[in-house]
Amino acid sequence: MTEPVKPYDQQGTTKKEEVRQMFDNIAPTYDFLNRFLSAGTDVHWRRKMLTSVRALKPDTLLDIATGTGDVAFEAARFLPSEHITGLDLSPKMLEIARKKAATKGLAVTFIEGDSEKLPFQPEQFGAVTVAFGVRNFEDLQAGIGEIYRVLKPGGGLFILEFSRPRIFPIKQVFHIYFKYLLPLIGKLKSRDARAYRYLFESVQVFPEYEAMQGILEETGFNQCTFRPLSFGICTIYQAYKPKR
């Protein structure tokens, strides 16, 4: 396994604590920067992932690393909102998600919790989604194992995550933008440049494509596939828990 990237250089803190602090810090500007830094493409990516979720027709959905609830709210278009649960480490992110839910009139349940110790019974959800969150897991395999545990047999895991483009000149442009420009813009708006440097660094070490597919298969999932989007800037991973 690749060594996890440290979001902050602090002594005596775990990656979970650092990730929580990082997202608490940027929560007030998170939605704006997502739209601005991706030119709105992040909305399109999430909808692409949820198209596959919708085809599965799950009866319940857990959105891990839900942040301010974008995936959960989009899922409410095809699934009753009272059947959707969003989980996140960051209380500040969840505070914003709950306010958005009230404004939208949606009964989505938001819970503060650890992706590697999910506070749910086995086989509780028909689908699990994770958008731009698995690279923040302190122990990736433990987190994937927990998702497997809470999924119903026949249920699906849908992951949307950044990846590294391999096509010239997209690869070079992506590298310059993510390494240099994105932290600068993030600092000007959120006053936390380190959070956006961490984004670049974490993408560099995340096991993508076949490596991620292998981790899913080792956990017990089958029908594991991956589909790059936008010339490989991000990737959708799909995997299913075998039916009995």
C-alpha cells in the first residue's frame, strides 16, 4: 500500500483528525470552490456516477464523505430522500448539508462518522456512493471492507475519484493546474492553501484504475469496473457485492 499523504504537518494527530480539521476549515467556501475550480464539471461527474446508481434501483443509499450533501441531494431525484443517509467526518460540512436539506425540503439523514467504523448494521444499504472521498481514508482497505459489510447482497458500490490523465497535453495541463494554480486560488478564497496542495498530493499516490479494481476484488466485490471521465481527470469505479 502507498503511504498516506499528510494533509497537515502536525505532531501527534491522525490522518482522520487532520482531514476533519482541513474540511472544517474550508467548509464555508467548499461549494463555491468546487463549482469555480472545475468550471461546473463536478456536477456533471456526480450525475454520471448517479446514472449507474439509478440503474441498480436501490431501496436505500449511503453517501460516504457526503460533504455538503451534493450527491445525496442529487440522489433524491430518483430515490425517496428519507431513504438516503449521508456520512462525513466534518461537522462543519454537515452543518451546511443540513441547512441545504432544510432549504430544499428534503428528509436526508446526515450523520457524523468514520468511514472505517461505519455506525450501521450489516447489509443495511442497497447502494453506497463515495464522491472524491476514498483517497482520504486512513486505511483504504478497511474502509472498503466496511462498505462491503453494510451493503446488501447484490448491492453496488459507486466511487467517483480524481485520477491522473495519461494523454498529452491533458496530463501536463492537469499537473500544472492542480499543483500550482489550484492551491493559489484556494488560498485566496478559503485562506487554506494546504488543503488544496493536499488534493494534488493525495491524487498522486491514490491507487487508480487496475490497482483500485484489484483492491475491490480482494475485498470480495465482483463485476468491478472503472471508467475514466474527462480525459482521465476523474474515474468512476463500480463494484457489486455478490448475491447469495
